[in-house]
Amino acid sequence: MVTLAEVAEIVVVSMRDAFLAVTVFVAAMVLLFSWLQYATSGRFVEYIREKKKLQPIIGALMGLTPGCGGAIVIMPMYARGYVTYGTVLATLIATLGDSAFVLIGAAVADSRFIAPLIAVHIISFLVGISWGYFVDFADITPRRPLGRFGPTIGQEPVTSDSTNDSPIDDLPREIPGGLGYKILHQGYLIWWLVTIVGLFFAIMLLVWSGQDADYSLELSYNPTTLDGFITWIGIIGTTFSVILYFAQKNWFADDTEATIGDKLHSMRETMVHAASETAFVTFWVMIAYLAFEFSMLFSGITEQDMSNYGDGIIAVMAAAIIGLIPGCGPQIIAITAYTKDIISFPALTANAISQDGDALFPLLVRHKSASLWATVHTTIPAIIAGIVLLIAQFNP
């Protein structure tokens, strides 16, 4: 018989752990990479269309950066004919979107995730480059999805002859207005304050427990005790994150062309959207925690039982299919499943290669057939890579 106290404990512990084990580290990484994007103003992509032979490599590098900003910048460039279709696929294959921050946070808190973090990025990067060059060599495009020997359908992107147009300047900006906009732009400083306090205690837990953090604190609601105070920090931080999540009104995707445009033009907007992006990750990590914990509570199965289903070809196929879903929300759940030892590394890699993060949305708006075929053309190498790793029993 499940009691109300057990349910409440799962909710509170999930909120606390989501904030201390993930959010505070993700916030630091998101702010760092957002600041780097702002500081460089995206100059890295200004010359990409002049380097035709290097475009898949550059695209993969853009996708490799945590978050979806680098990948989102590439999509309008393809729609305007600046880059090849192989470059788009290389970018989408290499990107882990916002779920990369979950894996980074896990590696910071637990050293056993460092090797998988490095390995999955290297594999995605190499597969992205290889597949991108293969696609361009085989003349595969949305208009010719089977290459030079297949039928011709649809239309190619419109090519711009202007050499002065910047893909960065072409990005739209957010339009102020609405309650959600006000909450984000007036409440982000409070969120950062709570997050900084949480980061301090999370680092202290790392120091106290040695190499790997131990978040199995005693559940206490008394704020005058250390365990109780940390619990309340986690509850308050996750609560604020949920408020910011709903304020942005994007349920499955956080980054858009408008938010990237804002971050590249204003440091204040960089901090606002860094808070928003981290809150998005927090919400989906909390959903994952609750889903795992409640499934075990009500079904009686253990994490070991779950992991038995997450290590095999079916898990690889399922993870790749989840990657077909646009947006970062479902992908964060998949990556969180790996950090809780529920799915295998081959399944993690299949999802990482297949998923497109938030970058598919701007491509969908500009070139529907390209977005449709891109999901297919990235899933193929995802399944192949996952099966190869499964056969090789590769588990870093």
C-alpha cells in the first residue's frame, strides 16, 4: 500500500536532487557557453560559406557545443543556400542539445560519467563528419533523398547571391510583451541568486564526499539544520525553475532563433536566457526523476530490473526513435535514464546521434522537406552506430 508520505518524499527528494545534482552545474555550463557565444558574437560562422570543403567539419563543431545555439545558427544558412545538406546532417548528428548539459552535470558530480561524456561526443562528432561528407558525395538532398540514383522530388533552398548578409544579423529578436516575458526578465536575478547558493552547497558536497558527490542527505524540513536548509534550497530552486519553464511557454524546446539572436546581442539577455534554458533542463530532469521513482514505487520493479530492458538492440532502436522527436525535453529524459544506469551506452549514443535538439524547428519553418528527411537521414547512422557499439560491447 503506497502512502501519501511516500509520494511526498519522492516529490521532495526529486526536486532537491534535480536542483543540487543537475541544475546548479548546468547553470554554470549554460552561462559559460552562452557568454562565449555573446563574446564572439557568432563570428565563427561568418566565413563558413566560403569554406565549402570544410563545411561538414565546421557544422559538426557547431553542433558539438552544448546547447542548441550552434546548431540553430546553421539551419537558416542552409535555407538560404549557404551550406550543404551534408553540413546540416553533420551539425544535427553532432549536437546533443540541452541534454548535453545533463551529461556534463553528471560527470561533474560523478567521475564515472566523464569517460562516457567524452566518448559520446567524440563518436557523435566523427559520425557527423563522416556521414556529412558521404551525403554530399552521394549527392543526397531533400530533393533527392536516395542520392543521384534516386527520384527527384520537392525543391532545393533558395540561394542568396549577397555576400554581405550575415547569418547572425538574419536571426530574429524576441518581441517584449506578455506575463511570461515579464516573469523571465524580472525574476531571473532571484533565480540566479538561489542557484549560486545551491552551487556553493553542491560543491561542498563534492568536497566533503571526495571524488563523487553523495546526495543521499537526510530528508529534513527543519531549515535550521544543514540537511533541512539544503532541502529547502533544492525545493525553492526547483520551484523557481518550474515557474520560469512555464513562463517561457515552450514545452518541448527552449532555444529558438529569437532567443539565440537576443543572446548574441545583449549580455543581459544572455543571463536571462541562460536562466530560462537551465530551468527548462531542470523541469525535464525532475519529470524524469519522478517518472523513474513512481514507476518503481507503484510497480515494485527495481533500477536493476529497468536496466535489464535498457541493454540490448531494442533499447538502441527505442533510443534512436525517441531521437526523432523534435525538441530537447524527451531527449533529456533519455539522457537522464543513462545517468541513472537504466539504459546502456550504445542506446545513449543512438539517441545522441539521432536527436536534433531544438535546431529542427527553424529548419521546419524554412524548409519542411529538409526537416523531414533530416530526421530520417540522422536516424540511420544512429541505429548503425548503436548496433556496432552493442556488438563490440563498448562501455567506457
